[in-house]
Amino acid sequence: MRIIVVVGARPNFIKVGPLMPALGDAGIDAALVHTGQHYDAAMSDVFFSDLDLPAPAWFLGVGSGTHAVQTGTAMMKLEELFSAERPDAVLVVGDVNSTLAGALAAAKLQIPVVHLEAGLRSRDMSMPEEVNRLVTDQLSAMLLTPATGAEENLIVEGVAPERIHFVGNIMAESVLRNLSRLEGRDIAAAEGLPDGGYVLATVHRPENTDHPERLAGIAAALAASPLPVLFPAHPRTRPLLAAAGLSQHAGHVRLTEPVGYLDMLALQRGAAAVVTDSGGVQEEACMLGTPCVTVRRSTERQVTIDVGANRLVPADDRAIDEALGAALESPRSWEVPERWDLDVSLRVVTALQSGIIGPSGYEA
Ligand code: UD1
Ligand code: UDP
């Protein structure tokens, strides 16, 4: 079986970390295409080295742009690639614009689409990712779900149950596979932060960055945190922080460039709590036993709230302050969600080997 695996943005690289070796071990011929949606060394290269990922077979150089420009450019380049290569399937991961572009380009060429991380829903159509998830899942021939609840979401939307496989969360497998590699990573100490005595923050969702009053609310809450805060800022967020009231050395908030994957896991493990709007960080904090405060209007990672690892709050300084206080007081133990384990990539292989049911009409 020949598969092309599409990646483009930071969370995509992590999702294929455990997947590529598992596909190779199973004798599946899988090649990576990198759209180039993320391109800075700190947003792309570092993940290939941290995760020992093979260099992409193709790099498309799509870069930044509006949603239509970015998605459309990726589609045009992927269409050309898929037409030349005619793989048996195209596998897409997550919910970024590169995911949608890969699914659309493949489906129109009648190449079956496999979606890893299918069925997550925030029910907030103002999120670009929710649009990407809905469309990608409708186009997918095989839907690989990460958590309980995802299958029900898909069935309600009319997806045939025989197309859905509950494989578990590949982000969780990646955390577990990399735990032993965190030893000796002392990035918190290098920043002068005591182990277990700081808060780690990440913010990059447009619902926060593109609303000055929300970003200011988050900035105010971080500035008032009872513990020092380390904030590796996404390139989307960085230029907006000064106007929101956070400068390089605002009180005890330390702004840094984005950090690599292993440093990020080490920082999450050593933090007293995490404040974030990231999807992946909600999951990783849950795996690493660190209480999480998610600053958003909704979350598609409801399962992390259900197990007691995560709290959802609006971008309001008092609400964040209260939730952070509660998170810092809360016990650091909970049951991790079902199938957030080391066997996710093996379940993906088993699903692929069971045969992809072609979309209706392709045989005509
Ligand atoms: C994208 C995903 C989001 C994901 C996030 C992960 C979509 C719609 N959004 O958001 O779901 O959570 O990636 O990080 O696909 N930039 C750089 N260097 C880079 C990449 C981006 O400077 O290497 C800057 C550019 O100014 C760019 C902006 O960040 O315009 C946004 O990048 P983009 O890929 O469009 O969206 P993200 O906010 O990164
Ligand atoms: N991450 C990282 N360095 C950072 C911020 C995030 O390695 O400075 C990792 C994080 O640990 C997780 C992934 O990037 O594995 C999540 O990506 P992001 O928050 O950008 O996207 P989302 O998951 O929200 O789509």
C-alpha cells in the first residue's frame, strides 16, 4: 500500500512522529509531504529533529496567507503531486488548513482520504479549525477517532459506522514515547524558574489574538499570576502582546520564542499549571499530570475536562485568575482518557490493513 501523509503546521509534525515508524514497520510505503504552512525553524525544523522524523519527500513552500490563499495554494500544489504519484490513499492529520487542502485535493482526484483525529467538534463555526474538521470528515473514506464521543459526533453527521475506527490519541502516544528523552532538559532552570514553581502559557487562537480586549484580559491575568509565568509566544501572537499590556519583561511574565517539542513537554511536566488555548497542549498537560486552564469559548477536547485535568474559561482576567487559583490547588492525578496509550499507531496500522472502504461512486 502506498500512502502520502500530509503535514504543514506544528501540531501536524507531532501527530506523525509515532505514525511514520509504525507505518514503515508494517511494510506500508508512506511518504511525507510538507506543505510549508509553517516554515520558521522554531515552528517546523525543530520538530523534525526532536522527533527523528524523516525529511519530507516533498516540500511545497505554501507559506502564510489568508485562509483561501493558503488553502488554495496548498490544494493546487497537492493536486499536482497526487496526480503524478497516484497513491492508494492520502492520510491527513488534525484540523489545520493543510489538512483541509489535502483532503479536498485527494477527494477530487478520487483518492481515498484517511483522517487521523476525526470527529472532534467544538460546535463553534467561527473557528477555522471547526470548518476544516467538518469538511475533512465529510470527505474522508476512513475516520480514525482519538477519544470517546468522536464516533457519536460523526454518526450524527451521517458518517457510516463501518468507516470509523476508535484508534485513540496519537498526541498521547507521542508524549509517552518521548518521556524518557526529557531527562536533563533544564530549560525552566535556565530561565531561572523553580521546578514545579511556575505557570506555562501559550496563546495563538484568533478568537483571542484578534480581539484586543480578550488578549488584554489574558495578559492581565498572567501578570497577576501568583507564580512566575513562562510564555513561549507563537509568531501570530508576539507582535500583539505589547499593545495587550505584556512587554518582554512585564512583571514576572517571561516571553520567549516558541520552544521545541521536547523542551515544551519538559516545561509542561515541570509547571504547576498550564494556561493555554492550544488543542495539543490541553491533551499533553492531561497526560503529564499538570492541571490545565483553557482560555477559550469552547473546546473540542471535552474529554480532558471530563477526567478532571482541564478547566474551560472565557478570556476575562477575573475568570482566568479564579480558574488558575483552583487549578493550582487541585490534585494532580486523574485517569487519562481511554486509548490515550502507546498502541495508537498500531491501531492505525490495523485499521489501514483492514481495508479502506472506497467512497461511493469511485468504482464507476
Ligand atoms: C495554524 C492553524 C491552527 C493551529 C496552529 C498551530 C489553521 C487555520 N490554523 O494557525 O489550527 O493551532 O497553526 O500552531 O490552519 N507565522 C510565522 N512563521 C511560521 C508560521 C506562521 O511567522 O513559520 C506567522 C505568519 O505571520 C502567519 C501567522 O503566523 O500569517 C499565522 O500562521 P498560520 O499558519 O496562518 O496560522 P496559525 O495561527 O499558525
Ligand atoms: N508546542 C511546542 N512549542 C511551543 C508551543 C507548542 O512544541 O512553543 C507544541 C505543543 O507541545 C503541542 C503542539 O505544539 O505538541 C501544539 O501545537 P499548537 O498549540 O501550535 O496547535 P494546536 O494543537 O492548538 O492546533
